[in-house]
Amino acid sequence: MGFRPPVYTDQAEMVRAIPDLAMVDVVTDPSFHHGVVCEAVNLGLHVLVEKPFGMTVRTCRMMMEAAEKNGKLISVAENYRRDPSARLARHMIEQGAIGEVYGAVFHSVSAGKQIFITPWRHLKERSGPLMDLGVHFTDLIRYQLGEIREIYSDARLIETEREKAPTESSQYGFYKSRHQAMPETVPATAEDSSSAIFRMESGIALNWMLAIAGPVSFGRQLILGSEGAIEGFGNRGSQIRLVEMDGTTVDQAELLGRFPDFELEPLADHFFPTKVTVGDEAVDWKLIALEQHELSEAILEGRKIEVDGEEGLRDVAACHALCESSIAGRAVTMDELVAGDVYAYQQEIDDLLACNHRENVT
């Protein structure tokens, strides 16, 4: 944009240097979120924090309590649900377009042992693929189908060592430089494969598979109804389809004609006038702008934050249910997870982070 922004290595120094600073966007890796966010709200700043919100339910609570104590807002930057495809899917469900929803499928399985974006994403105390990917998916599931009642899961670590991809496909120089500096192999300690049944509060069951290991790749997302199905829960730069009872598929562009009352918020409508983001190279930037705009309006005008700390915590809890259930050998409920009553897997992470005592971050 023609200038280099000022750089600080200390938040307190930044606040002193910029007296009218109102909010920060926390984009560190998730293992640092609780420390940075707690410091920010203690300094009087509102916070937009990347997902996953925190590494454990306990660290999420730390941030929420610190924000409440200081009267500051937290918004979790969950971008997938802000794409028009997710908004349209929810609108169709609410309008009864597929009748009564009775089941769902969410499968995302990628074969191989390549490093997923960065080496730290394979360490359980830094994120892990079931959290890094899963938090998007659990958020979409809760957005479209309502709250989760319980999860019964098996989770495993298949690939204990990951390999550097031969090439970096990103157009951005930063990613190419990072790829060049990456070691050829890295250790992996976080589970990379899961299979589960989600029982929703509505009573319906969702069949879940998420993995980035093994010999085969496949994926399918379906919301099943008595009068049809929606293919896809929504995703950035993606589209959904309606599957009618005779098997006919209707793509998103045609669906928009069937639902002329479907609307986006004004800024989203400006960014996505066709309400289809497939092929939009700037879709990520636009969704981030929507997140930042929402928090700005919340600060200035009292707008309600869509994905607040509680929402972010529940997405994290649902991801941890995959491993907590596997350890416990039974279904675990969201009530247990949110209350911290089922915590064996997360305790390992808190211990690795050395943050199991609240005073360490507040």
C-alpha cells in the first residue's frame, strides 16, 4: 500500500505510541493466543483473534474472563461461515427448502504424509490438524445444524513424521520463502485421523471423518432433509448445491434465483455482488475485512459480535471432543467439555504450554 507500518515487539510500547489504538488483530500461532489476548485486554484493547480461539477450553476461559474484567470485546475470526455459500445454506434450511433435516455427513480425508502448511501444525500443544482444520468444520456444523449434544469418536496419530512438499503453490513470496527454509522432515505429535458421530441437540446424527493421513483421499458434505439435500455446509471461495429428490442437482447461481429474498449484510453484498465467490482471488481478504468491520461496528455502535468468545470456545471444545472421547472410550457431552469435566487430553496440552495456572497469563 505504499508504506511500511510501524513494528513493535511489545504491546505496552505500542499502546503508548498510538494513544487512540482501540483494537488488535491477534494472528500468532494458537499456542500464544491466551498470553497475547490477555495482555491486550489488560492494556485496554478490544481483540479480534484468529481461530482456533485457544488451545484448550481453559485458555479460552482465561481470555474471556480477562476481557470481561476489563470491559473489552473479543471476536473470533471464523471466516468460513461468512462466505455467501454458508449464508445461503442456512437460509435454505430456515426456509424449509429441504424439508425436515434428519441427518448429515461431513467427510474430509486427504492422503499422504506431507507437512500441512507449517511444521508447528503437527504438534499437539501448537494446534494439530484436527484442531487447525476441525475448528472451521465444527463451527460450520454448529452454524447450520444448531448445538452439539455429544460426540463419540476415535482419534489416532497415523504419521509420526511429516515430509516437506516438493513445491509451494502459493503466489505470495512469503510462503515461498518459508517453504524454502522448511526442513525436509519434521516430527508429528498431534492426532491426524478421526472418525465420529455427532449427536445434535435436535436429535439428528452427523457422520464425521477428518484425516490428513492414510492411502486415499475423499470428501463429501451433505445436509439431508425429507424433501432434498444440500451438498456443502459453505466454505470460503466455494459454493453449495441442492440435490432434489429425483437426484437432480441445482448449483448456487440457480438457487439464488429461487430465493430472491436471500440477502447479505451491506458490506458483504458490496464485496460479493453475484453472491458466488468461486474464482474470486480476493475472497480471503474480503472475508477478513468483514470480520474487522464487524468488530469495529461493535466497538463504535454496539453491534452484536457473531462469533464471540463463547462461540469460539464451543468450536474448540467440539474439536477436543474427538480426542477426549477416544481417551474416555465413550461419548462425551458438550456440557462436560465446556465445564471442563472431561479434560484428560487438554490437560496434556496445558502442561506442555505450562499455562495450567491462571496467574501465568493474567
